[in-house]
Amino acid sequence: MTIAQKNPKPSVTSGPLPASTKIHVAGEIHPDIRVPLREIALHPTAGEPPLRVYDASGPYTDPAHEVAIEKGLPRIRAAWIEARGDTESYEGRAIRPEDNGHAGEKGAVPDFPVRHPPLRARHGRAVTQLAYARAGIVTPEMEFIAIRENLGRRAAKAALLRDGESFGAAIPDHVTPEFVRDEVARGRAVIPSNINHPEAEPMIIGRNFLVKINANIGNSAVTSSMAEEVEKMVWATRWGADTVMDLSTGRNIHNIREWIIRNSPVPIGTVPLYQALEKVNGIAEDLTWEIYRDTLIEQAEQGVDYFTIHAGVRLAYIPLTVDRVTGIVSRGGSIMAKWCLHHHRESFLYEHFEEICDICRTYDVSFSLGDGLRPGSIADANDAAQFAELETLGELTRIAWAKDCQVIIEGPGHVPMHKIRENMEKQLAVCGEAPFYTLGPLTTDIAPGYDHITSGIGAAMIGWYGTAMLCYVTPKEHLGLPDRNDVKTGVITYKIAAHAADLAKGHPAARLRDDALSRARFEFRWEDQFNLSLDPDTARAFHDETLPKEAHKVAHFCSMCGPKFCSMRISHDLRAEAQKEGMEAMTAKFRDGGDLYMPVARATGAAAAGE
Amino acid sequence: MTIAQKNPKPSVTSGPLPASTKIHVAGEIHPDIRVPLREIALHPTAGEPPLRVYDASGPYTDPAHEVAIEKGLPRIRAAWIEARGDTESYEGRAIRPEDNGHAGEKGAVPDFPVRHPPLRARHGRAVTQLAYARAGIVTPEMEFIAIRENLGRRAAKAALLRDGESFGAAIPDHVTPEFVRDEVARGRAVIPSNINHPEAEPMIIGRNFLVKINANIGNSAVTSSMAEEVEKMVWATRWGADTVMDLSTGRNIHNIREWIIRNSPVPIGTVPLYQALEKVNGIAEDLTWEIYRDTLIEQAEQGVDYFTIHAGVRLAYIPLTVDRVTGIVSRGGSIMAKWCLHHHRESFLYEHFEEICDICRTYDVSFSLGDGLRPGSIADANDAAQFAELETLGELTRIAWAKDCQVIIEGPGHVPMHKIRENMEKQLAVCGEAPFYTLGPLTTDIAPGYDHITSGIGAAMIGWYGTAMLCYVTPKEHLGLPDRNDVKTGVITYKIAAHAADLAKGHPAARLRDDALSRARFEFRWEDQFNLSLDPDTARAFHDETLPKEAHKVAHFCSMCGPKFCSMRISHDLRAEAQKEGMEAMTAKFRDGGDLYMPVARATGAAAAGE
């Protein structure tokens, strides 16, 4: 395992997670697809098969894969895309100095060594997964996803004892490729999969699938480098990020993104407005549709899988933000608001939305309709500005759908617990069940430094209510740019939130991992307990702080309670004792009451005095 | 600020939090009471008065107080107790070698230097706050609490714009001493306040008051010392723990507890069974009612404010746990189950419950009726064993109330989100609205090392639904004994959960702090943002990692977005621009539609294709 250094060929963290093997499952409709899953081996005394878990980490955790950042990942989807016969290769847009913010020789991030000429749709065709789904085509991407989402569902029949409250979500007992197709066709799920990012492993974002999480990375004008950002991307997916947004600003923005995309096994999202703003030297008023449009094409050719587009920030809504405690807190939202107000014009994103759709359908870039007016404080939650914009996002969703474009909708922000559910319900109603993609929400403003937690609470809840993807928040939120440790903390926190949501929704396979870990815990299989956890390294390190010896890995206690006070050890004694007598006989005896049953008579006298 | 060392006179962390002053508010009914509150000063440009916050940290954060651990804290309640004229001083039970687990000369924790002869009720009278409340007496403790709970409620009229969903809680606009009395009289709130712990500042636990949090400390047979535990107690209250449970096991248990109680500004809870078990060398079967009873008196004389008593673990319920994935995970529960099963007898705690009440009313020790059969995994949540025990806790609550004893009810544990609310509703119904005191609950089992977060999610939710006190979980849960850093992380996480719950319940003063912090954030008052946060030290450190200079404390950006992309800075520009034109005129124009309003006609064509 190595750590990224500041050099042009960054090294990244690789190697399997503890006790884990990457397996590949072949398709049936498409026999050439190889769906990666992670199997966690358990101790022989468990008498259990390895546990299969969802694995977004890509080839980096496969020892059979030789990591070579300067070459990029294998282009697994290239043949599938080619086989569809609806795309063409072309020269593409030339890279210009302003694409990298006029980074000079010194401090410039080198070009990525390999150039792949971009693909685009032929003759104005839609090459989106939505178009295929509507045409009744089950793409390799869809079958890949079906296999991936099922995990061990079929094998583990027990899990089909469904239990949960799904708030109207319709999670099937088993995910078929046809189900994936149908959900995509209905606009209830998206498969972010730019034809120019064939390195990515297909994944799906939708309310009837596993809840996904996104990790934001990206340098800022103030700090960090390309090597750091590539490693952050690999690092984030290692711990479970399902998509990564590159929110870089400052110089070298084009080249940093190229290194990230070529090496990313997960879909990459961006906010194209950030780069467009760099091209006009940070002066919002100088933005034009032409510059923005050119940036969309630049990024679509690179392979960005989804664009955050703040087309719902309309001129008329800006006055609604003026009495807010925290104004406009979305970077994209504030930039567009400034542009609108300065020119006294309707947003060019709104006015040119159909043209944006035409670009997106040419490359299959999914829309992530940005919530530029999301609340930035508890005080501003669920206000008129926020919900006015949401209505517009619903309107834009329908336009995008008419153009065969895939759409997800971004959501808040800062929302106290009692106002979270309204967000989900309104979004479902207004946006026709397009997937919701929320930032947190943060449930209080008073804990900077811990906003992964203030927001993890809200994320778990809104995930339960129906959000399809949760955008992580790191401990550095509001304070500074997250580093590698912050990225990991953010990802693990959001994996917790997403998984808690899956459990509560009644996802049929979600509890398999909880139960396996609980059994390991009860049987003092410490190694299994570490290995089954979201972060085996931290679990082990915490345990070993006080009981580092190998012998303690099979000890029937830990330092929390010590040997005499371990309830689980005592529980085992109890079971052994009970078995001597025959537990069933005992149960029957006690259930009948018998002479051991304490009559509640003495409680009667108390009842009157009680309340 | 100093850190505890391993020595007989431990030093503890003291000194005010940043920008904070401890103020004292006098009573009206009882003019001699001095209620401590913390005032956080804001930057002059804020134009705002200091923000008052609840302050459980005791004299340690008061520069006027000279810390002397070997003397203990001032005995502020001694005169109030004396004035009631219903107690008497007596010699008390002699300390025996087994009280400290036969700790020899070597490694023995020294006796606390000052011995205060214990008090007890005269002639079998009840000296509980419940008894006084029922008699219509507003004690100094009650007025102290009323002042403490109100914070700046009266001054900040704006906060009275109530907003929230309280699930039946009845939080008043203003807390009067009479309201406190009434809630205690109804059993809906408790004031844990042993007459032998006059050092503690009165606080209340009830659904219609601020949600409280408890921090567990205590050594185990494997690790840690008295000095560490005293510092953990002071440290936990510094960051906001409202009560502290000393869960020590192993040797020196009596003396460690004495040092803790004499120095604790918050109520101390214990599980007397742990010490009783030490007295029989860890052999559960050897426990007797006599040993247990003696331990209750020993601890009551020391000043323990509440006892966790697992009297609901009845013999008949044990078979219900046999098919569980994780058996019995409460230490007390498993010990009692083992005793019951071994002797084939009903629990001696259940059988002697009225005698236990007699002891508790003699000293005003509150009951925390333990949930010995709480689920230890998602798989076991809300099962028959758990709810059978809850029914018994309801029965015991009525017995305790008949004896004028104060009661809170402990709750789970491990519960997925969709099963949390049922716990709260059942508890309210079965236990006659006695306050609920829950451990988490943890919403998934798959994240050892992050169980402060898995449980923080559940804690926030159950706090919203009505839990009165949340027992923290630290990152070390399931893995080892928490250290000082873990204690702080656990406390801050639970302060977040409690505060998020207060906000969602619609507590009239809760949002004052969020709003103050959000205003500071929007106005780039970085120092205020740090100082208003739950953990100013961490917020500042995170910010300063990338922008350490003093100048950056007034900079209108941070390293997350850099200067050009700061949405808040842009928002300010927007407002300035808007003001030039007159925002009201602008608003009116846009609301009317005008020529800038985009007709939705073009969306119509899309509607058919959409879903």
C-alpha cells in the first residue's frame, strides 16, 4: 500500500481489503460482462460461506491488476459501446490554455500520456441508457447492474423475510436486468455512463436500488495538487464511494480531471460552471452561454458522467433569498444569481436548457439538476426560494426526459429533522420520481468540525425516506478543503447512513452483513468482526490499542468490560446451562407461569399512587 | 490547562472555553441559589449580545474557582438539604476491604482525604424531589432548574416563533419553577439528587425539557486508573455531559467512585450490581440479596444519584433470549440471567424491589430501570424478550412511584431506523410517561470503530420522538475501553444528537445558537463561528490547517472553495447590488412575472414523453 506523493505519476493506494477477494460474475444475456464483487472470508469455526458485498473500488483492490496510473484503467465498456453502432469517433475540441487556467510551464500538471479520440452519437441519435431502455433494450450496463445489486440475495433465502418501511419505494426481492431497464425507462433510476468514460463500472442511482453515496474531491485555488486528487478518488472508492465529483477550481482544471477520469472506476460528476468561471477569470458577469457550452463539450468529450447544472436558479427567485440568514450557499447558485442580477436577465442555463439536453444526449451525460438555492442554515430550510427552484427542476426534468436524457435532482442542505420528510415528498411529487441526490442534510448548524455527523443523521433519514444518492459531507465542511483522512471519514459516515437507510427501507439483502457481523461478535471471532466492518483497519487499531496480542484475537472479552463482565461470554454460559436442561422444556414451564411466576398483586396498590 | 497524570492527586482540565464567561443568575423564590450559565461573547461587528448556553461543566470552567481535587467541589446544596429538616447525619457503613476488591497496599487508590458523614432521611420519611413535588413544595433544586432550562428564552422573543413536531411532548414557552415541580410530581421528569452528593448542580431529565446526554466512564479490570477516570469525568462535563455514569469494575471501585463523586458537578449514576459482583469474586451465582443491599447502602451513602437496577430481567424471560443472534448484551442483564437460571429462582432484584425503593427514598437515589434484555444487534431489535422486560419495567415504575421514588427507564440498544419509534411509543404507554433514557440506538451493526455515528443517528431520532436522556456511545464501543479522546468524541456526537432533537421538537430556545452561528458564518466572523460551536478547539484547528494566519480569521473565504468561489461572499455582493436598486421594487416586479418570466409552454410537449 502506498500513499500519493506530489509527482506527475501519482501512486495510489491499492491491494485488497483484509480477508477480501475480488470475484467476477459473468452475465447471462451478455456473457462477456464480468461483475466485480468482494467476498469477505470468515474463520472456519463460523461454518459460513464468505460474505459477498458490493464493491465500488475497481481494479485497485484486485491483486491481479497492475496499477499504472499513467496508462489509465482498462476500458471495459468500449466494446459494448462500439457494438451498439450508434457512435462515431472524431477529432474533438482542441485543448486551449484557458482550459487549464493559463497554467504556465511552472506548476503545470502534465497532459495525460494517452489520448483517446472522443466518441459522439451519430446523426443526432440519443446514446443514453434512457433511450435504450425506452426502446426495450437491455444493455450490458443494465445486466451488469442487476448482478451487482443482487449481492448474495438469491443464495441467502433467509433474507427474504422482508421487514421495513419503504415509504412507497418498490424494492424487488430480486433485481432482474429487465427491472433495471424498466426503472431507467421510467426515469426512476439513472446509469451515469458517458460513452467517453468506458473505464467506469456501471452503477445505478434509484430509489429501488441500494442507496448510493458520492464523495466530493477537487483542489481549490488555495491548496492541493493533481496527485493528491487522484489518490483521493482512488481512496474514496476504496472505502465505498459510488460516484466521485471533481469540484476542482483554480488552474490545471482540465488536466487534473483527465487524470481522474482515466483512472476512475466510478462515474465522475462535475459542476461545469466552475471551469467556465475560471475561463472568465472568476468574473461571473463575464460568463456567456458560448463559453459555458464550450465547457460542456470539453468535459463531455473527456468523459464526465454527470453534470451539475444550476438551471433552476431563475432571476425571479433571487429576491426570495434576500431575507435569508445565509443567503445563497451553493457556489453554482450564487454565481448564476450574480450573473442574472447583473445583466437583469433570465439565466442562460434556463434559456438554453434544450441545447444542453442536446449535448448530454450526444454523450450520455446525466443531469444532476443543481439546487442552487438550497438552504445554508436551519433558519432557511424549506423556504420559498428553495421550493420555487424545486418546481423549476421538475419542469426541467420533463424537458430532459423528452430529450431522452437521464436526470437526478439535487437536494439540501441544512434541514432540521422535522422538515426533512417534506423535502422528499415534494421532490417525488414535483419531479416525477426522478432520483433525489441530497447533500446531507445537516440537522443543526452548531457543530463545525463534526458536520459529517450533523449531516449523517439527516442523510440516513432522507435515505430512508427515498433519496437515491447521498452526497457526503466531511469533518472539514465550512472550515477548509478535506484531506485524505477527511475523505475517508466522510465516506465511512455516509456508508453508514446509506446502509442504515437500506435496512430501514427493508432492502432484502442489506441485513446479511449486519447479521454476519453480529454472529462474529457474539462468537468472539474478532478477526471476522474487523473484516466484516466498513473500516477493518480502524476497528482493529481501536481494539489493539489496549489488547494488542494475537491471543486477544480469540479472547472472550475486550478491554471495555474485561473478562468477568463480558455479557456475551455470560450469555454463552447461559446457553450451555440451558442446553443441559433442555431449553424447550424450560421455556414451556416458564410460559405457563408455574410457581416461579410473580403475581402482580403488589403492583396494584401502587397503581393508584403512580401518576 | 493540564492533563491528568497517574498520581493520587489528579490534575484535571480547567479554565473557560474560548470567549466564554461563566455568569450566575440568582433565584427569586430562593435568592441564595446561583445558577451557572455560559455566555459566549461575539465580535463587536455582530452587534449582538453574548449568547447564553446551558453549562454543565461546573466550577472547573470558572476562573474564580481554585481547583483542588483533594478537597472536592463546594457543597452548594448542603444548606438547602439541611433547611428541609428531614435528614439526619449518622456514622454510616464502615468501608471494608472487599469494597475495593481487596486492593493491597500496592496499587491501591488512596482514600479521599475528606470524610463527610452521610445523611439519611429521618424516621422513614421520603426525601425525594418527587415527594416534595407531590407535597406542592418548590425546592431550590426546582427553581435552579427552571432558570437553567430557560437560557435566554425570555430575552430572545423571536425564538418564540415555535416550529417543530413534538410527538406529544408539551414544552412550555417559558419554564417556571412550578412547571418543574408539576412535571416531577407527575413522574414525567426526574431530578437525580442524592442528599449525599450536595456538590452537584441540579438538573432535570424529562421529555419537556432540553434533551440531556450521559457519558459513561469507569476503569475495567484490564485498564485505566483513578486519576484517568476523574479527569474523564471533568473532561466529559467540559464538553457537555449532563450526567456521568461510573461503570468501574475491578479493584478500588469504592475509592475511585469517592474521588469522582466529591468532584462531580453533575449527577453520578452507577450499576451497583458490578460492585456486588466484585464482592463475590465475579461469580454471579454467589450473589445474594444481602450483598447487593449492602452495596446499595454503601453507594447511597457516598452520594450516587441514580442506580441502574436490572429488576426487569425475570426468570421467565430468559428463554426468550435463547434464539437471539447476540443473546443478552447488557452486563447487568447477563449477570442476573445467570443467577436466575443457576438458582432456578426469580430475580432477587425483582423480589426485593420494594426494599430497594425504601433505600432509594431514604437518600433520594433515582431509579434508572435497566434494560437487561435490550437487543445487541439489528437482528434482535424489538423482540419478545425486550418488550416483555419493558412491561415489567412499567410495573416496577408504579411500585417506585408509590414509594415516592424517582424513575427513568433505560432503552435500547441496536434498532434499525424503522423500528425506533415503536420503542418510544411503547415506553410512553407502558411506563406512564416516565422519562426514557436510551443507549443510542445503533442503527446498523456494520461499523465498529464508528458506533458513535451509527448510534448518533438513532439517538437524534429517538430524542426527537421523546427520549429525555441519551446515553452516549464512543468510537471504541465493542472494541475497547474509551480513552479521553473517545470520551470527547462521544460527548460532542451526542450533544449534536440532543440538540438536533431539541430543534426538531420545537424547543423555543434551541435555534438561537444555530442562528447565531449561521449569522457568524455568513458574515465571515470566523472567530465567532469557532466560539459558538460545540467544539471550538477542533473547528479552529481544522480551519487553521490550511489557513493559519490571523488575517485569515477575517478573510471572506476559506480553503474549501477559495476566494473566487465563495458563495457567501458572492451573496454579499448580490445583496449590495440589490440594495442599489431597491429590493422591494425588484421583488414585486419579478413576482408579477413581467417580461422576464419564462412561459412553461415548452415543457408541455415534454410532459407526454416524460414518465
